[in-house]
Amino acid sequence: MSELKVTELMKVQLTKEAPAAHWGKADVTYTTDGAQIHLAGGDELRQIQMAARKLRSQGISSVVLAGQLWDLNSQWVFAQGFATAKPGYQIHWCGDEAVQAELQRRLDVATFARQLINDTPENLSPVKLAQQAAKWLAEIGGNKVSYRIIEGEALLEELWIGIHAVGRGSERPPAMLELDFNPLAADAPVSVALVGKGITFDSGGYSIKASEGMLGMKCDMGGAATVTAALGLAIKSGLNKRVKLFLCCAENLISGRAYKLGDILTYKNGVTVEVVNTDAEGRLVLADGLQAASATGAPFIIDAATLTGAAVMAVGSNYNAIFSPQTDVLQLAQQKATSVAERVWPLPLDPWHKEMCPSAYADTANSRAMKGGGAGGASNAAGFLWRFVSPEAKWLHVDLAGAFEDSASAMWGAGATTHGVLTISELIKG
């Protein structure tokens, strides 16, 4: 972004006063001194984000936030509404040094995640996704970060069956990133394990998507970007606990090598899975990541994925859906989300959800052979994943319904939203 003098930027202030009569019911008005956002009570953070979107859609690209009513979260939601996939905009923060430093940290990690998710599928191969995530975290964490990338046929040697199966139809190999952030002793226990779905493009495979449903599928690695950015933010904030990260990266394409309906996959833990829908691939790769996370002995496992359309139908695109067998984990996630002005909502997950994708040929199917996986699809997917999580660990599954907008909305620009990064970062920090 080009640097402008503060005097050349539009000043934006918050006010609790109603607009002058000639502005009618407008929530954004203009004076010779800049713009005013009129707060009308209720959900003021939502009002601010929508006002920012209006300003940006009017071609305003550079602003300075001014006045006494701005706090940390109100400035952040303004930034989220003001952001676009294309660069060339800037915001000058207000508040004390600590507030401005935290806002800059948030902006840095959101910019990383947004650029990664919005990148073209041609440019972002599975291995490149793993490499970029590892490089970025290593730049932040220095010698406290170590990692390895397992790719191609090496996945089979280590029994990461799901990632290999989903990715084998592409000429570009699938990969798993195993990353360790350890600021403590070499034998320190792992406190949190993170797992991210990294499908760099999802055609649906032989259960092929319609063109309009495929267009935005560069975003299907949003879970990988989200947990990576969340860890990066936690490290930038002084994280002093050991965390392991697993990214499950593949392209779901069609070829003579691609996996097929009717295939049966035998996972490392012995669970057999019949493939009844190649477009339910995310859970197949996450199964590997969750087993790897469980093997660390971490008492808390968090996974994030753009997993189901059913979650979007249930909670809309301004919330992320959350699942856990433990009520206290759901409550903690809601508390942490609220503290950083993000939105999550719990959906059902009971032990019987593990059995909701039955197979006559295997322990389970990866979905149900009907459109969208049938009723309760998001919970059924979470139930499938539960089979691969250690019973000793607390577990949070985040279905990122709010991670990407196919077109600009009243609150978000088109493309990646990074909604969920802050919540997971707060959970990592504890």
C-alpha cells in the first residue's frame, strides 16, 4: 500500500447521535470533516462492519479512524468490512500503543490468510501450500519452529491413506505438513494440536460439482490457512506453550488415477471407509490429520475446515459452526469468539452421529448417497471425524461456514473473510 499523509485520508468517526433530518435513516453521513457512522443501539459491531463495507464500495480506499468511541474490536470489525481481495486500501488506527500494536498483529495475519485463500488454484499447489505455511510460521517463530513435509507416495509409507487417495488424481502430489512450535524444552508436552483442511482446489472428483459450485473452490484450503494464521497470531502475541500443526493438502481432481466411488480406504487406526461421494473429500484428509494430532498426546485438538454446505445452510455465512463432545469446549469457544468480535454457533454432535453414514462393505461410508449427504449433514460429517480423535483429548471441530464470500455482501468483500482466525488463536493461547 502506498503511504499517504494522515491529513489526506478520510476521517471516520463513530457517533451515537441520530443523523440530521435531511439524511433520513442513513447510518453513514458526511461532513467537511469526513464521515460519521451513526450507531443506533443493538449490535453496534455489525453496524460498524456494514458501514465500512458501504464506504469501501463507494470507492473510498484510505481512512483514518478518529474519536473516543473506537475500541479494539470496533476498529477490527471496521477493518474486516473495509477489506477487499484487491490491495490498495489502508486504515490508520487510533487508540493507545497497545491497541494499535494488537490491531497491526491481527491485520498482518489476516492479510497472510486472505492472500493465501484468494490465491489461484493454478498457483497454489498442495506442496506449495504446505511450504508457504511453514515458511511464514518459521519467519515468525524462528528456531522454535521445525517441520517436515510428507508428499506423494511417501504418504502411503506412513499410512496417511486419506490424503493420498484424495490427491492422487492430480499431477501435483498431495502433502501433509507436520510443524512443531516449541519454545520450551525438547521433551515438553504438546499443549494443543491443530489440524487444517488444505484442499487447494475441489472439483468434486467423479462426484463432480456444477460449474457455479466449483468456481469458488480455491477457498477449500481455508481451514489450513485459518489454523496457520491463528498459530501465527498466537506466536506474535508471545505464546509460551508447545503446539503442533498438521495441514492435510491435496487437489481433488479427475483422472485415470483418481479415487472412485465404491473404493474402500483402510486408515492407520484400522477404520475402513467406503467412498460413496468423492465430493466428501475433506473429511477423508482430516481423518489423517486428526490421527496425527491424537498421536501427539495433546490434551486439546482443534480442526478447522470448509467442510459442509450443510453448515452454511444451518448457521448462514456470518457464523462458523462448532462441534464438540464436550460442552465446556463449546462454551469456551463461544466465549473466546465473543471476546474478539467473531461469531460461532454449536450444532449437535452425539455418539450416534458416528453411525449416520452406514456402509454394507466397510465400518462407515464417507457420506450418505443422497444430495448434500442428507439431513443433518454437518453433524454427520463431525460424527465421521470423531472416529479418528483420541478419546483422551478434548476436541473442537470448526466448520468454517463464514470463511469465504463468493461475491460481496453487506458485511464482507468478495473472497476470504478470515473469520475464525481470532477465535482459534485465543483458544490456542488459553
